[in-house]
Amino acid sequence: MNSNPIGLDAATAAQTSPPAANTTDATGPARGITLSDFMDDMPVGSLHRFVVWVVGIGLFFDMFEIFLVSSIGTALQTEYGIDRHGNEFKLLLASAFIGMFFGSFFLGSLADKIGRRKAFLFNLVWYSGFSLLGAFSVNSTMLVACRFLTGIGVGALYPIADTLLSEVLPKERRGRLAGWAYTTSYIAVPLVGFLAVWLNPLHLGAIAGWRLILAIGSLGGVFVMLVKHRLPESPRWLLSQGRVTEAHAMLSRFAHSANVRVPTLADEVKPKHVKPGLGERIALLRRAPYNRRYGMLVVFHLFQAFGYYGFGTLASVVVKSRGFDVTDSTLFVALSFLGYPVGSLLSIPLMNVIERRTLVIGAILSVAACGLAFAYSGNTVLIVCFGVLTTCASNVFSNAYHVYQAEIFPARVRSTAIGSTYALSRIVSGSLPFVLLPVLNGHGAGAMFGVISVALAIVAVVVRTFGPLTTRRSQDEINPV
């Protein structure tokens, strides 16, 4: 990834950083600056860009796995003789998402216990191993089991990535830099679509093309081995655990990469905040303002999955239901998936100029409108056009809310809050084939996208009512307790 569009070079960044963050006089105005203040105001350095790059590549394989079955689903119907109206096909589509629920719920909070870095690397290795095992499936039952176990690792990765990015990126560039990481990941979505177009019909000897697609998804584990020693831990997390010396040492790595010196920092560690257990984290989430924010995220994730994963998982089935053959439906979906990286790129400038809460609401309503237009499109040009617009709006929405949800909780409970609520979107996603396919089969695409639109309208209302403002605010301003 080219570093220039991601952040300022070190020399320029040092000249434009806020005076308090760039103070080098240890006895002067730097007194009273906390580690959190300095992280928020620090200019962007090479280590920040390295974290963005690593997280982006890691999430690339995450997105590859999420959209894999929707792209190879039609080939699997032929391989194993699965009826698309039957429960076996629904379970195949749902298996990874069910695994994601358990992974997000039980492993998403792992980052609050063992650290952001270790949790991120662990989950990458976990899902890469089971994705590779899935490529050797001898029947649909084994494939469902492997997809479930792969989903466990995939489910926890995004909450951990959101947490890590929000904690290490400066406040002025937080949305833009995180947007580049997410954009890198979304390149995987059209890639897996076009790989399916190319490889699904192929058989290399006894090896079916869809098995190669699964094997490609396992390369994330190789990537981990190459970068694991260079990926930094979050200084904020280290400080929240009472590991002050390590926190300052890690902070120095970020400061050195940005060509600034660390000033004398105020002591932030309070005994009651050191190494909080699960009970203490839950207690904090029950206090204002975090109880309202947590409740908002619960409702948010129960309904947002209808739009984002409803389209991504079932788009090829919708197109096939309109009378197109397997190859055509796969190609239409692959073309529609081009909107994912395009929308992600579009979100980068938008997150800098539009308040995050407003952007989340506007984008989710756009998904609903474009999805309905996709459902009622009468020819191939309109199907592809509105498919691209739907996926484009989906990723403006996705990038904005991933940054947003990580901003509204303090470091010591951030991963727990995100992981436990994000898990709901995964279990809803897993249930979508069972909920939406009967609507599609019984009443058509228009009715199915009507259900999706109602769910997305609920999301917009809840975020507007209970969501705080976050853009260009420091972590301490957003999270006062």
C-alpha cells in the first residue's frame, strides 16, 4: 500500500502536529499530558501506517472468508447435489456465520484479557487452519463443520481490529486511516467473486475449483508468520492493565516512527482500573453513558446484518431466482461486489468531512433504497448497476460504523463491548437464509428486500436517538469515565 495517501510523512507530520503533542521540553508545557492525550495528538508515523497495513491484510482474509460461500454456493449445490430450497443448503450458508457468533461473543473479549496484538494474531491463525482443512472436505457435513470452525476465528477478528485501530491512531486521522485498512480488506470481496467465476467450473484433475478458493483463504496464516514480531501492542491497553513501563516503551516506538519525542506524562493509572476482570467490565457497561451506548449497539447489530450480509449472502440466489443460469448469476454478483472496495474508498474522505453518526445513518438508508431497486430491476444492466450501488453504500456504512463503535467505549472495556454486541450480527447473519429464503421463494425478491429495508430503518432511528457524536473528538472527551 502506498503510504502517501494514508498519512503524512514523518517530517511533514511533525511540523503540523498540535503543540501539546509535539512538545520536547520535559519540564515545560508538556506536564499534565497523559498517554491518551499524546496518542490522540501524535502525528502519523511509519508504525501507524504499518498497523493499518497489517490490519488491512488480516481483514482481507476475513472478508474473503465471509463472502466465500455466497460466491461458491452454486458450485457446491452441483458438487454435493444440494437443493437450494432445502435446509442443507441453508445450513451451509449459515454455518460460518453461526461460528462467527460464538467467536465474536467468546473470543471478541479476548483482546481485553490477553491484548490486542496476541488476540489478532491468534484468530488469524485459527481461521486459516480450518479454512485449509475445509478445502479437503469429503462431504457436505465435513464442509459445514469446517466452515463453522473457520467462522469462530473470523467472528472475533473484526472487533479486535476495530479496537486496535481506534486505540493507536491519532484522533484527527482516525477515520481516514481506519478507512484505508478496511478498503484493503474489501478488495477481497470482488476478488473472491471473480475467482468463483473462473475457478468454479474448473477441475484440475480430481481437484474442484472451489477447493482452491478455500485454500487461498488460508494464506492469512502465512501472513501472520511474516509480521507477528513487528506488530505493536496498544499502549492504551497496556496502561489499562497497569503495565506502565511497557506502555511507555510501546508509546516510544510510535513516537520514534513519527519523529517526535515523548514528553513527561502524567500518571494515569488508578488501582481500580488495573487489570479489570469480566465482572468489573460488565459493571462499567451498566453505568451511564455506556449503558445507553451498549443498548444502542445491541439493537444496531440485531438489525444491520439484514442489509449488509443479507445482500452479500443471498445476492446470487436472488439473481438465479430471476431465471439466470449459474455462470451468469455468479458473474452478476462478482460485478456487483466491485462496489465494496469502491464504497470503502469513498468512505475515506466522507469520514473526514461528515460526522460519523450522520454518515452511518445516511449510508444505511441508501443501502435500503438501492437494495429495493436491485430487487425490482428488470434487466441485466440495472441488476448490475443497483447491485454496485448497494454494495458501495454498504461499505460506506460499514467503515463508518466500525470506526464509530470502537470510539464510544473506554479502552478497558472496548473489546468486550464490541465483541459481545457484534456477535449478535453474526448470529442474525447465520439465521438470514432461514428467514429470508422462505420470503424470497414464497413472495419474491421485492418482499425480501422490503423486510431488509424495515430492519435498516430501525437501525437509523436507534443510532440517531442514542448515538453520541465522535468525529475529531479525543478518546477522553468521548469516554469521560
